[in-house]
Amino acid sequence: MAIKFTRRRFLAALSAGAAWIALTSAPGCKPSQSAWTFRSRPDLSPPAVDVTMQAHDTAAGYIFITPGQGGAGQGGSMILNNSGQVVWFRPLQGTHGRAMNLKAQTYRGRPVLTWGEIPSDYVIFDDSYREVKRFRAGNGRDGDHHEFLISPQDTALITIYNPVSWDLSSVGGLKDGVAWQGIVQELDFETGEVLFEWRSLEHVGLDETYVTPSEDHYRGIDYFHINSVDVDHDDNLLVSARETCAIYKINRMSGEIIWRLGGKKSDFKMGPGTQFAYQHDARRQPDGTISIFDNGTTVFHNGIPKAVEESRGIVLELDEEEMTATLVREYTHPDNLFADAAGNMQVLPNGNVFIGWGRALVFSEFSKDGELLFDARLPPENKSYRAFRFPWNADPSDQLAAIAERASEDEIRVYASWNGATQVDTWEVLAGSSPNQPGFLGSVLRDGFETSMSVRTAEPYVVVRAKHRSGRVLGTTESLQISRSPS
């Protein structure tokens, strides 16, 4: 059966002698204190996302975020559906650190999950959630996790923050101070060889920054603050630097700067509405435009950007012959959200736009024309550096999880889940007097990450099966001995 029953109807079925299996509401799988708890997976407690606008006309796929430590629930890497239900969650493996930048990419022609694990690892998982690659930055450097991009050449492009002894007197600092430069590295996955390394201090001076040592949280000055790298259509690189409020196009062979967009030394004439400040996530789009998450709509005073408290996603058209920049579209949130840090803008294949609002803790989807189609929020005190939407299909390599508890002489409750499975349509329950002789009782539709079921049986053993909509069995538990319910 794939029907939702009331408690009264369930009891009526029992008295009539029918063998019912029914979907029930179970307190154990509801969010509590802004975090989820699951009876079948007590080791998982991800933060519960509040969907404030139900999805309509959104692009296909799931939502990818990386909630941090310190808020409600565990920090880690998480995939959600449009209802805010967890699809896959991998908690951080220790009490310290952070996951950043979870997304779906292609590696060797196959779909993979990638993210960075602070302090210094980059990770690739396949579509069965097996780790296939873990690596670090080259040349003895410590990697940073603002970016991990798999290039069309199947190389890794990553970012690094590197402190260098530097004369800071020109920006009001110490003569024997420290400047933090941004580094782009391109690595060979197999050998770890550094194929290309670009260092900002060799190409971008301190005179381009909008910050001073006294107002910065790093020792010395984080004058550049690299936060994204993209491969342009001609295979050169686009680099976003927050603290210079500029996008740099870099020659991938020589490292020379081809042009600057925005900032103090823009090579483009910036048209109305095109100026941005403290931005993130610059991406070249298939139609030639560039998308940017502008952390603050900006007013310039004496050449210095002053952030008005509203962030936006923007799409710019660049004329690289006339060297002009034109605003094509912009996206703002109805609540006038302001992200003082982090954030991203993803143009989806159908033309919709997905925006992670950084420290504002919100992620949203808009139509191309700017209609809000979906909106959700993380609990307070949480964070996710970026948020994405990607198609994703997975067959987990680990076993599905289930427990069975006896609620009465004739009724048991079964809780079933399979972390990361995307193709389970129904759960099927079998029961028997011995572990090796289960008989079919019924089935219910999958209901979120964990499905709770009430089953009429006096048998002491239960088996749970996950089935595809085609009827194919995807996974089966070992025989479960029914325990007495703790409630």
C-alpha cells in the first residue's frame, strides 16, 4: 500500500484482521531545536532548513550547502530537496574545521561531488559516495577553500592565502609588515605537480586595495582576498579579489593580467549599475556575459566604495573591443538582504538563477526575469559559504538503515533511511518468525530522509527493502530483531 492512514483507521484495520502497513508521523524524525534527529541514524543531526517560499517552476536538481560548526546541528556537507528534507549529509569528521564549497562537478567524464575540508584538504567523492581523491596544495603551501574547480582539462584549480614579508608603509602599515597575497594553483591530479602558479603580489600592487592594515582581521594586510577562479572561453582565467573590488583576466601561460574589471584601475568603462564592491563568484556564462555576486550595492565617495546594506546578483555584458561594461540583469531579495561576506550566484541551464546570500543565511532561486521561485533559510548562528542547485543521482555504497520497535502486541514501528539515495520510491516491509523466513507485509512511499511506518504483525523479525519506481530492489537490510519501543 502507498496510502497515508490515520491512527483510527489503522486500529480499525487491525480489528478487521487485515495486514496493514501505514505511513505514520514519528516525533523522532521531526526537526527539534532547529536540527534534525533520526531514529534509524542517530549519528546524524544536520541543521533543519526553513523553507520560507515553496518551490515552483524551479530548475531540476537538488540543493547543495555546507552548514558550519557552532550553529544548530552538526556541520558538514549536505544535499537537500525543495522541501528542505535532507537527501545526503556527511558530518565533519572532527570537532574542528569546516566544509566549504560542496558542488557537483565532472571528473574523468563522470559526475562527482567535490568540496574543501578546512584546514587543508580537497576531496572528490563518486556517485556512490566513495572517496576517490584527496589532495592538498603543491609547493609546500597551505590550501584555502574559497575555490576548488575541476578544469575542462581535468586539472585542479585552487586558491591559496600566502603571507609575505612586505613594506606596508604605503598603506599606513609597518615597513616590516606582512601582506597576504592570493595565489592560484593548477595541479595535476595524478602526480600532484603544480602546472601553473599565479601570485598576486607579482602583478597587483597594494595601491589597488580598499582596506588598510588597521581594519583587517589578518596580521598585516589581506590586501587582495582571492575568492573565485573560473576558466574563460579562451582557457585563460578569471579571478575575483574581494579587497580590490575587481575581477582580473589572467593569461594562463604567462600570468600577465589581460584586463581588470572594476576596482581602482578598471580597463572597462563601467556603465550605470555595473559597479560592484567586495564581490564573490565571478563566472563567464555560455552567452559571453559575466555573473557576479555583488556583496554590496555600492556608492563611491572620493573613489572609495561604501557598501549600502543590500546585496545583489548581477549579469554584465563586456564589449572587449570598446572596453565597456553594461548591466544586463540584477537580482535582489525582497527582504533587501545584505551579506557582508561570502555568497554566490549560479546561472542554471534553464535560465533561472540560484543565489546563496552568504552570511545572510538565505538561499533562493529566481526566474531569469527576477521572479522569486524558491526561498529557504539556515538556522541562526549557522553559515554556508556558497549554495548551489545541481542534478544528482546516486547509489550509496553503504547499507540502508532501519530499526524496528514493538509498540504493542500486534503493532510495530519501523524507521527506514538510506543516506544519499536518490532513487528510492517505496519501502517494503517483510516479517517472519525466524531471520530466514520473512513474508511480505506491504509497502509505503518514501517520505523524506527517514520514513516511519506502523505495521501489524506479531512476528519477531523484520526485513526492510528499498525499491525503485520500476519495482527493482535497490537494497535490503539484514533481518532485524524487533526491540521494545523506548516510548
